[in-house]
Amino acid sequence: MPTPDSVPALRFDHLTLQLPGQARPVLAGVTLTVAAGETVSLVGESGSGKSLTARSALGLLPAGARTSGSVVAAGHSVLTASPGELRTLRSHRAAMVFQNPHAAINPLHRIEDFLIESARHARPAYTDDPSARARALCDAVRLPERVLRQYPHELSGGMLQRVAIAAALMPDPRLLLADEPTTALDATTQAEIIALLAELRDRFRMGLLFITHDLDLAAAISDRVCVMYAGRVIETGTPDRLLAHPRHPYTAALLQATPRPHRRAGHLTPIDGSPPDLDTPLTGCAFAPRCAHRTEICRRQTPPATPVACHHSAALDLHA
């Protein structure tokens, strides 16, 4: 019989998602796995499908969306789940931390009231003494107990994000989804939140899917990094290999456009053009119109992901 740690916290198997009236799928065959205690990052430009992939893990799909493939989150088959099963998943087994904690926390309630309300929707074991649970989680996210008596407007953005993380941990989730949780924070607070998420992942043995547009940030927290473009995962690898030896032209272009400690000011190379919009049908490689390495075959065929090295795969190999 499989142990809890041997069962993936999250698995996407060829997930395709099409919205009404759009010429192409928003997500096109997304396949990835997040193990218990593992962090996998999704990286890409805005509109690449990162956030919608994460939301799909909780069944938070746009109205009228048509799906194929499968999504299994914390043991729940999401795409075939009933409304009641989805409520159980969201309140007991999986949780999400969003980019803006101000939008997730009621400004009229004290922090303790907000966390207690979260506890009431979590496992029954926590409803007997939700205040104790709130205090324990404040300690886990390194917030002083006085914060429980304060209102959201009295806290900094970093402290509010810690409160949002504490609320997400109320049900002891097997899976935590973090959708750009550090974007609005300064660099120092950003580093603190990243370290905190890594610590909590290990402490609670959660699978963590981390969404970001920043490859360096992904590398700081991840066991594996998945690069997305136009709804597809186009490269997957360990952070050290991906940053040192990118194999897909898009990954290499992202790195060239990213400020790095060793790169002098003014030596960034922007990526020409824009990602394709959903009204544009795609034939061949979606990145081909922006790619300096394109050939005629790139315009005709969509390259599949293939292994290029140990624990490293890419939909197109620069060095082939």
C-alpha cells in the first residue's frame, strides 16, 4: 500500500483547457507532478498560463471552460469532482496563497478573527480551540502573538502575507499553491517569505507549487523548475541545470532578459515581440515568431518535450 509521501501531492496529466470563443487552448497538454515535500516552480511571462494552471488544481476554472486530461490534487480527481468534493479539497487538503494579501483578508476583522474563521472551515479537530491553532500558526510563520489583536491596516505587506500563509496552513494541507506571493514585496521581505515557505514545506511535508515570472526566485526555492510559454510547459529541469544550461530558446532568452549579479548594467537583451494572444491560432512552435534560432520546421511542427539530460527535458534543444 502506498505511503502518503509516495503519492504525489499534485499531478497534471495532459491538461488542456479551452475557453469559449477563443481560437486556441489557454492550457495545452500541461503535464507535471509535485511530490510531497517538493517545490516545483512554474515560470513564464504574463499570459503564459501559470496562474490558471495553479487554479485548475483547486477546480477554480473560468465559466464555460472545457477541459481534457486529468488533475489529481491531494488524492482528489479535480476535473470530475462534485461541488461537495471540491469544497472538501479546498477546505481540508489543499490551499492557495495569492499575490495580494489585502484582497484575501477582511479589513474590518482583527487577525485572530480572520484565522479563527479559517479554522472553522478546516478540520474538525481545530474547531474545539481555534484560538490555540491561530496562536500556533502565528508562531510557525514567525509573527508575534500581539498581531492577533491587530487589524490588517496596522500590518506591513510582508506581515499580511505571513497571515495569509498561516490561514492557508489551518487545515494541514498536503498541497500549497503560491501564486506570485512575493511580487509586491521589497527584496528583503521577499527573501524572508521564500525562506519561510521552504521551511514550512519541510516542516509540514507539503507539496508546493510556486508561481513566478522570476527564474532566479524560482531557483532559490525549487527542487524543479518548469518554464511555460503559450499554455505549454516547454522546459523542465533542476534549478542549477536550467540556469547554467538552458536548452529551449525561450528559457535562454528569459535568462538574457533578466538582471543577474554578474551582468553589467545595460547588458540585458529584451525578447522581441509579444506572446501570442488567445485569438491567434497556432501552428508549429508558439515561440517561433520571436525566436532567433527558428527554422522552417519550427513553423510547421509543435516540438514535444524530450529528455536532453538527467532530470532535464525540453520541447526544443538549442544544442541539438
